[in-house]
Amino acid sequence: MRAGGIPFVKGHGTENDFVLLPDVDAALELTAARVRALCDRRRGLGADGVLRVVRAKAVPDRPSDVDDEAWFMDYRNADGSLAEMCGNGMRVFARYLVESGLESAKGFVVGSRAGAHEVVVHSGGAVTVHMGPVRVVGESVASVCGVDHPGVAVDVGNPHLVCVLPGGLAELDLTVQPGYDATLFPSGVNIEFVVPRAPDHVRMRVHERGVGETRSCGTGTVAAAAAVLRRRNRPTGRVTVDVPGGTVHVTVDEADSTITGPAEFVARGELDPWWWDAAG
């Protein structure tokens, strides 16, 4: 039994919500069961995922380009599985580092399982994340209620399948996992459904692996932007992406991509130590 509570912060980026656990000394045993309990919207705090704040040297599977002393966003999906990257989570993570005093600069580097990412925390709460290069890796199909939707497979450090539709996002039933090609996506895939609003403006819904439909997906908006630009034979450009939880702005160029959007905090407190031990 722990003697004291475990501090937490609840936040979201365009309503993609997270429980953030400050763990500077890497003392927490963050099991998959505890992640599932934290993210449960009835027996826990409720979230799409968990962000553990830790130094990179405490993460044995960190990529080689992440410095040992860098802050590392140890991200877990709501089902307890590890995830490579989360653009919305990275914005919340970066703003927390600045506002908690763990980072004094407005621009710095944060590590993730997808590698090192430069971030810039702006006044007013918006954050820009450099997401790295975007790769279109093929074509595939997502199936919803027996209807096949052709899509583009995109790698943003994690796998995506972007399906551009002529219209009709509202009637899509994303309460169940859309069908996809498991041979192409053996570790699962985030699936985005996109409808153009203007040449550089789209609407999007997303079903995230390990979570279900979410109000937003940061890496998904980057994948969506890249797919829409590709349809217009444009390798680079800027795209505004509307998601159910708000709006973000994405840039794609040949060597990098960025996402800029809000990061907001909802609550701070302590997890009851009895609950934490029982959840493990």
C-alpha cells in the first residue's frame, strides 16, 4: 500500500483526452491493468490514453535518436497497449512541461516511441509539434457496415488508413471496429474518414486502434492532410482539419510535417493509493 496519493493532471487536445502522470523519477509501475482502469469512464478518471512524464533514460525501448536526458512521452492507449506517437497528447505533454516548470524554454525536444520531436509552446495554450516526415505506403480498404471505402495507407510514426469520402460522415457507424487488411496492418491501424470542405480544408472522423472512435487524433489529422494533398498531386501544403473536438492546422513538406492546435487542462489532483494498488 502506498503512503501517499499519485498526482495526476487531466487534459485534452481538441477533446482527445488524457490522464497525465508526472513520474520524473520513474517510480510508478504503470501496468496495462492500471492504464485500463484510469481510462475507464465509470471506474476511473476516463480518457483516451495515459501520458507518463519520464526521462528517456528510464524507457528501455526508446529510439536511438532520443537523448537520455530528454523528456519522454510514454504514451499508452486506453486498452493498455503501447503507442508510438500521439500528436494531441504531445501538445498536452509539452504544455505541461512548460507550465509545471520542468522546461524553461518555449521550444524544446520531446521523445516518443516514434522518435524525437521538436515542440513549440505558444502563448494562449496552442502548441506546435514537428511530427517528422509523412510516408504514403500503399492503398487499402476499410469496411464499415459491409460497405468498402478505398483508402491510402500513411505512416506518421504510427499506422493510418485514410479514406476520402464524397460526403456523409455523420451516418458512419464507428461504434465498432471498421474492417481492415490485417496483413498490411499487423499491429492494427488508425482509420480516418475525410470529407473535403474546400481545397485546403477538410472534416474528419477517426477510429483509433486500442481506443475506438475519438473526438480527435493528432497523427490522424496529419495523415489526412497528406492523403488529401496526394489526391491533388501536391507533395506539400497546408490543410485545416476539422474534427468533432475542434480544429487543427497541419503543414506537410518533403522532410517534415507539423500540427498546431490547442492543449487544455481540466483538473489536477491525486489518485487514491488504495485505488491504485487495487487497479494493478
